[in-house]
Amino acid sequence: MPIQSVIEYPNPILRNLSEPVESINDSCLKLILDLKDTMFSFPGCVGLAANQIGSKERVAVVDVSSKIEGSELRVLINPRILHQSKHKILREGCLSIQNLTANVKRAEQVEIEYMDVSGEIIKYQAQGLEAICIQHEIDHLDGNLFIDHVISAKTDIFRRKRYLH
């Protein structure tokens, strides 16, 4: 599938609430392939939400397998966080805001519920980088960006020294 352009802030589509997927059809499967191909085209990228490539559907992909042995690609359809714990502050960036990183407070552990590509409802517990990435992508689907979590713009936002792509 073709690699899609990543929408950049301040494009208003990034602030829209994504629409739930009603059924997994050919259009949804194409979107998932586009998300994967686009994410993998950016070295080091570990997640991408559908609105970042212009889709209104509530779909995201997360893959931290290049950083954490034993993890795998997850396709999250209609994901939602059920529980979160053990918050910490860490540096975060985003393909849609390539020139900035920021200190953001995120949960180190999350329990989520989502539908997989076969239509099965999955409950899953993630921790560490995977949990943080999942929260970041669900934020996108909710119309939120990592910069919305910054406590102090003066001390917590940093110019990125190099762009991702």
C-alpha cells in the first residue's frame, strides 16, 4: 500500500474526535495497511493514528518491537483505556509536530480494550514504552496532542535538534 503524507500541526484534523469503526471492511483493512506502511517509513517511529494520515476512523497502530524484544505490532481499532497507573514524566515527540519534543506525564501501565482485525474484542495490559505509545495514539484519536499534556511551556517544551524525515 502507498505511504501516506503525515498531517502536521496546526492542521485542525488533528483536533477532531475520531469516529468508531462499525465494521472491518476492505476500506478499514486498506487504512490499516496504509498506517503500517507509513509508520514503518519513518525510522524509529513506534505508532501512528488514522487522523495523522487524514482518516476519521478510530484506528491506530503501535509497534515497539524494534525497541523491546518480544513485543509485536498491535492494530488498535476503537481502543479505549480502562485503567492506568504508575505515572512518570518523560520526553515525547510526534510525527505531526516534528520540530518539538516535550516533557509529558504518562502512565507506565495501562489496561486497554480494543478490537483486532478479526473483529475480536481484546483486553490487554501494556507497560513501559508500549503503554506510553498506546496513550499517545489514543490521545490522537481523541483529538489531543502531546503538547496538551505539558505543564509549563517555558520549561517543558524543547526544539528538536534534527527532524525525523
